[in-house]
Amino acid sequence: MAQKVAEPANLEELDKTEADELERLLSETEEGETPEGSRFRRGLLVLLQNKKWLWTGVAALGV
């Protein structure tokens, strides 16, 4: 059964929600995960988040 996700009221709320989610993901450690694996996973999440913002900026500039 699909759930409807509440639409954010404005862009600032969306940014805060995404930042909170990223912070939660970065602070989690999988059970039995090595420190190296944890750092790799967090680095990958940050890279993906930065890539998203890069493409958002490119689209906003109309390039």
C-alpha cells in the first residue's frame, strides 16, 4: 500500500528535511560494520548528496 508523503511547504523546509535525513544516515553504523566500511558508506552518502546539489545548481543556471 502506497503512502502519500507530505509535500514541504517551502524550499527551506525541504532543505532542512534532507539535511536531517543525511545527518541521520551519516550517524548510523550498521551492526558488525568495520570502521573502514562505516567511513566508506558515509563518504559515499556525502558524495551522492553533493552530486545532487551540483546538478540542481546546473539546472537552476539553465546550462
